[in-house]
Amino acid sequence: MDKTIQFEGAEGQQLAGKLDLPTGQPPRAMVLFAHCFSCSKDIAAARVIARTLAQAGYGVLRFDFTGLGASDGAFEDTNFSTNLADIESAAGWLADHYEAPAMLVGHSLGGAAVVAVASRLASVKAVATIGAPSDADHVIHSFGSRLDEIEQRGEAEVDLAGRPFKIKQQFVEDVTGAKVREAAADLGRALLVMHSPLDQVVGIENASGLFVAAKHPKSFLSLGEADHLLSRKSDAIYAANMIAAWADGYLDAPADSKQPAPASGTMIVSETGIGKFQNLVRTGQHVFLADEPVSFGGDDTGPNPYDFVLAGLGSCTAMTLRMYAGRKKWPLDQVSVSLSHAKEHADDCVDCDPKSRIDVFDRTITILGDLDETQRQRLLEIADKCPVHRTLEANAHIRTHLA
């Protein structure tokens, strides 16, 4: 599941991001992804890596740096230092709305950026780079003959991956002064360097520069025949899977995942601390999320409480019909149940306050199989005997205790 978000950058611009979250479970950790120079959060490799990491249980925020993609601001006024500030702003948004990032992943110049900024983010325990230069000024090699014009005129239009970008002298000076290898040496966090020996944009010697500069724990992984942008989907998936496997040794699993399963017949619901309303629901060996939709102030990472009530009624209905048809040996092929819930005025209640509202559950049952009309009508009657149906219609009593 991914959602579009916006947050304020260091200079006040609105930056656009995508948040990829795992389905059916809370994120085991939050990851911040920094894209390549002049790219965007929506480049194929970024999308695939983020979604693959989400499938592995991580929450991933990828965003457009100032002046790129859907983010506000002028690209020509940015530099390597503003990129680092944007990463810090993104980390702040994660801390405010979910939890602070435990891992940074950077692609190309984004890899150099996450190495340079990691020491500013106390929550970060691991850093992974993909095709990253060991010196940020590597990027100015792509400016070619325009470099002289930038120096003489203070700016020039440069073609990058088939698109024109205005580059100013302040960018050149800033990126030249970045000390990425020194940052790698002082990282103080686990580092994974991934690079393809066939990378024609950022040579493999850059991986050596980062790896040699860094102190342990550090790891190197060859990306085989991948190109610089990980254009083949299989290469991006491989990189993401390797990041997830490597990170297992450095990122703590959520405390809830270490708890024993609840006793039989008991369900435990506890806040995760992620977002405003997200809760972890555990019953037996089953774990899933509950949340509220965005319109109610939640993050829509799981069904809302009434969705669970509908799920209980629907599943109980289908199971009850299945058991009854099985006992009767009727040819019932499939049952599906469509449900909705609403609050309606109690018009038919003689003793009710006219202004009161009651819960109404609409249930539509689809029955497939070689059944005659009498059998179908009998199954419709049996649906009302579903235990959850009876519970909802009865005057149940809830006993509440303080633990």
C-alpha cells in the first residue's frame, strides 16, 4: 500500500513524497529512500525497491528533492547541502507521523547524501547505498564542456538524461566541498555498499572508496550485470531483498513481535505508536492492523473497528451456511456476503427517542450451486441463525476491568 504525502522542506517549500507500507502488519522499521541526481521518487528503481521493502515488512518514504518531480522550489537554487536538509526534513516528518527512520537507502548521488547526513539522525542504525559515488563532486563530470561556462557565467543549462537543467556555480562549489568519504569513516552505523561492476555512470572504484573508508560493521554486495539505474525490475527487486535480509542483523524487531501469542479465545489490541490511531490486533497466531481512514484522522493502514464487525458478521454468515449445507449434503459451491453499516433514525421504534439513531447492517448473500428455490430460501433463513448475527441483535453486556 502506498500513499501520497506532503511535508515542508528546510526552506519552507512543499515536498512531495510516497509512503509505502506493509499490508496487514505494522512496519518493523521505517526507511527513508533518497533518489538519484535529477531523478524523482517515481523512477522505476525507487518504486520497485520501496514496494519490495514494504512487502518485507518495512515502511518506506521516498520523496522528491526540492525542485524535482512534484516538489516545489527551483532546482537551480539547490545543491548537495540542500539535499541533506531535505532528507532531515523527511526524517522529521516520519518521526512526527510514524516513527523516526531506522535505515537510510540512497541511490547514486542519493547514496552519497545518506552517508553524509546519517550522523545527524540519531534514529538511524543502518545505511545502504546503491551505485553511489565516493565523492559527491563526481556528478559534475556529467556537466562536460558546460563546466567552463558555469564558471565564467555563473550558470549554464546542462543536459542530464535527456532533460535540460540549469546549474549554478554555487552548486559546483557546494558539491566539490562535500566530504563523503570522511562521512563514511565517521558513520558510526552499519553500512551496506551495493554496486554493479558494469556501472558506466559511477564506476565500481567508487564502491571501493566508500567501503575502504568506512569502519566495521560494513558489507559489500555486487549487483552483477545491473546498470546504474537498475533499469531491469529483477535487479531492483534483488537489491531490495538483499537490503531487507542484511538489515535484519541491525534493526530491532518491534516489541510486539516478540510477545507470546494470546491465550486461546483472547484477543489483544494495543496501540503501535505509529500514526494517530493505528493498533496491532493479535489473536492466536494471527496478527493484523486496525486504523481509521484518512478522513477521520487515521492513516488507513488497516480496517476500522466497524469493518471488523462487518467482517465478523460476514464470515460467520458464510461459515454457518457452509456447515448447514454440508450437513444436508446440498450442492453449495460458494457463498459470498456483501455488507455495509449505517446509523439510521429509529422510525420503527415506538419507545425510542425520535431523534435517536440505531445501527443498521445491510447484508446481501450470494449463493452459488445447483440449488432449488426452497433450498435457497432455507439458507437465507439459516443466515439469521449465525452466532454473530444473534449477538448483534441481542442485548449483550460488556464487562470492563482496569488491568
